[in-house]
Amino acid sequence: MRLALFALALSLALACDDAPAPPAVRLDAGPDLDGVCTGAGTSIQCVGQTATTCEGGVATDVERCMDVCVPGRGCLLCAPGTVACEGEAPQVCDGSGMARTPQPACDVSAGLRCGPTGCADLCAEAEASNSYIGCEYWPTATLNTALSDAFEMAVVIANPQLVPAAVRIERGGEEVASVSVRPGALETVRLPWVLALKNGAEGAVATSVVRGGAFRLTSDVPVTVTQFNPLDFQRTTNECATGASDDRECYSFTNDASLLLPTHVLTGSYLALSRPSMLLEVTPEAGGGGLTGNPGFTTVVATEDGTEVEVVAAAEVRPALDGSVPALAPGESATVTLDRGDVLQLVAEVPTECPGEWVPDPRAEGVRYCPTGRRYDLTGTAIRASAPVAVIGGHDCTFVPFDRWACDHLEEALFPAESWGEEVFVGPTEPLRGEPNLLRVVSGAEENTIAFDPPIAEPVTLGRGEWVELELAEPARVTGTGPFAAVQFLVGQDYGGFGTSGRRGAGDPSMALGIPVEQLRDEYTFLTPSSYASSFVNVMAPLGARVILDGALVGEPTPVGETGWGLTRVEVDAGVHRMSGSQPFGVLVYGFGSYTSYAVPGGLDLRSIAPPI
């Protein structure tokens, strides 16, 4: 049987493309005051900018504050003791909360800037906090061969500080861009492709070492950086509007994003996270050209000259064309020397014949899928470096699962092994057509027993680098007797069967990492791009915790079994968002466009809590 979607999908190297949580809510209607007043006494409670006077557990007065709400005090100009910045001059709120006292301007020449504690070296403070907020990052193009070069890679920079951020992006010592980011704002910077990384060195999809292949982003105050590969899912040129250009030039079909990690939290110890090489056959009678395959990748960026990077393969690895990296079988190793900004892109082998049993498509005659298996999956590959490196794991373009259309680029900045924890809460993303996510749990230790609550799967004991994968249709708590990574995958838009999503349906695979409970924070600054049709956040918090998103209370969580935690999904607009909570909580940020999606963690701490691998 021929289906109309074949002509589109095959022109893109084959388609670059129990107790479920309720639908996502929007918080536009103002704060939900249910449960604000508790206890028998008199008090003033704050929900964002709303002050509620409580007497005997009953709200007797509600006031929307113009400036700030202070618990126990109500609406004030400022919270006593807090700092605002007039340029680089701190202004300290006095005890009345109704006036600010000017302080001497900070000595910028000495590296001091105005911040929440007054004059301080904000970059040094960020380094001491070991979080996702920092002053130096390494944006890097990754393998995405099915994407038209007309689309652009970009970084989106958010500034959570009280003063402007001066950001500079360079490559190989040459400035590529510079931008000033206002306090509380974001800026998008489009970057030129490094085609040797996007399309493969010399146009061939193979392992490669690209000298000076990474960008270096520096800021004079701490910022957050999210990388989009590419930024847009749709181009709006006249040719696209009139139909003069084909869909491949107008729709990206293959996107993802990475929450980049600052240099100060990077280490030299990682386990790769990816998916198996994709192998698909569509016969000429069905409109195809036979076998098509796409590999997974692991991209390693050196932050210092003379960095020795050892790779111990967990899968078949393609050799570099120039001989710098040999072909590797599982268990074999190779060492490469990188200087600052150099990139090693490790690429999995793609089999020329199906190593397992072909699975025919029940809805499309002449189409069949190969489960290539763990021998062609880089997950579990050990990366050991003599100096800190940045690592991105992902896939050129793959189905998730292996037999559900369509394929999409995957990528995520990997957490150092030392930051992996022993407890992670995960919840499915907002379903578009009733689909689940896939959850892959990768062990960072030997004899690591992984368990689930509620019991969405039986406990399993894994060795280091081994993994288990299952459907995630309801929120769950994952625990281990040792450190592990939880990788969440959004599935293909035709998860329900070939062609079920319709033309220009939203969604397709994306990849994001779950945040260890040990690394959760009680405040976040994150961004959502304007280039996607819709964006959401999954908020995972202890039941009873008060979580505020952009001044509004996040409520009505779905309990996670009997764990005492709950999941709330919230639809959000494009822009910079701020969240705070009375207890540490987790955030997953994701969004959808035609034929594609993105997903990134909302933020985390990256303290050293586990041994290196």
C-alpha cells in the first residue's frame, strides 16, 4: 500500500523525521488562593504578588501588590534587606520596606557588579554554587544530516541578573557575535553551521576530530544558555508561503535542544547516552529506495589545550576518515588529544544488514523496520578526559521507538558522572494523541538495583553502562542503590500507527535528562522559544510545596503513587520564566511544532555526589 506521506517522508532521508496526568493548565487567570489560609491565627500570606489576609483559616482581604508581597507584612515597596540595582549602584531596602538606601557604585574595573548581595564578583559566586548558571559555555553543532542547511543553529541566552550581561561568542579566537542582554530578558543569537559536524567531515557520516569546531560563549555576569539545533521548525519565506519551495526547505522536520552547562561544572568523566542506529527499508514499489540508516553520536569538546580523551566503546564505532580514530568494537578503546575548542564527534556504526528480525509495518506494504540493538547503541560508552570536557549525546535522526514514524534529531548536554544521583522523579509530557514517553534508565555503577514507584516495571539490577527501557505513561519515582541517569524520550508523531497524526501534525522524538532529587533547586530561570507553536513545563514537587511560576501559584498536582510528590503540567508562553518553591522541585521544559519537538531540563545543580566512572 502506498501512502501519500511517503513522498514527503522519503525525500527527507526517510522522515526526519494506568493513571495519566490531566491536561496541562494555563496560569493566566491569576493565582489560585485555595489552601492559602491555614491555622487558627491571623496572618498575611503571599502568592506571587497577591497578599491575602487570613483570620482563623479564612481569607478576609485580598490585595494585588504593585511592587512586592512580603509574608507577614503584605504589600511593600521592597522586601527589607533586599538589593535593587540602579545601574551598578546597589540600593538596599530599609526595615520599613517602603524606602531604598543608595550605596556606592560597584567597582566594575575590579570585577565587581551589582547583584542580590550588593557588590560582588558574580561569576565567582556562580562558580561556587555549582549550578547550570555560569559565565562560560561551549555551543557546538551536532550531527543532523537530514536538516536543510537553510535552517539555522542558535543559542538563546537568558539573563537572571540585576545588571546587563555583555555576551561574546567566538570560534577559533575570532569573534562571531556579541550582544547585550538586559536584566531579566533573553537574546537569540543565530550561529553559522560547522558543516563538518552537522553533515559529517568531508560530507561523510563518520567519526571525526574537528579542530576549533566549537564556539566559546562568555558573559561578564552569569547567564543561562540553551542551544537549538535548529532554532526554527518552519521558514516563512515568500517561496514557502506560495508553495514554490518544497516542504524540506520550509519545514525543518528534525529539531532538538540542549541545556548547555557552564565550564565550571564540567568534569572529565561521562557515560554516553544515545539510541541505537536506525535501519529502515522501503521498497521501490512503496516509493522508497531500499535501506536507509542513521547513527547515534557522542560529541566531546575540550575546554583546555592538551586534553587527553579516552573513549571505551559500548557499541560498534565508525572510524574517522583521516585515521585519527580507528573503528571500535564494544569494549575497545581509543585516545585522542584535543586542544581548547576542538571537537571529537564519535559516530556509531550502521549495519548493512539487519542483525535481528525485520518488523514489517502493518499499515504500509513494502516498509519494514530493524531493531539494530545494543551493539549499535553508544549508550554506556565511557568517556574519560584529563581535563574538563563538555559532552552532548544524541542521534542524527531516529524513530522512537524503532518502528514508529517519524525520525528526528536528538541531543542533550550530558551531566558529568559525578553529578548522577540515586533518585529521580519523571513524568510524561503533555500528550498530543494519547501517546506515552519512553524512559531509559542507565546505571552508573555495578550491581545497581533500579526500582519504580508506582511499580511501572519490576526492579532490575544493572551493571555500569547497562540500561533498561520502558514506556512512561504515568509519573513515577525511580530509585537506585547506586547512581544512574534517567533519559526521557518523546515518541514519534505516528506512535499510533503510520499516518495517524495527519499532515503537519505536531510532535516527534526529543530527548531530555531527568534531574536527580539530590540536584533539585528551589528557584529556576528558564526560557521557552518563540519559534515553536506551543511550549509546556512539567513541574515535579513535593505535595504541599508552594511553587510559583511567573507570580502565579502552580496547583492541582497529580500524585506520584504514594511517594508524597506530584506532577503538574503547565502551558507557557514564549519568553523568560522564573519559578520558586517553598521546597526543592524539578522542571522539564518542552514544546512542539509541525513534525518536530524540543525538550530540555529547566535547570539543576551539578554538585559532585558520585564517584567518576
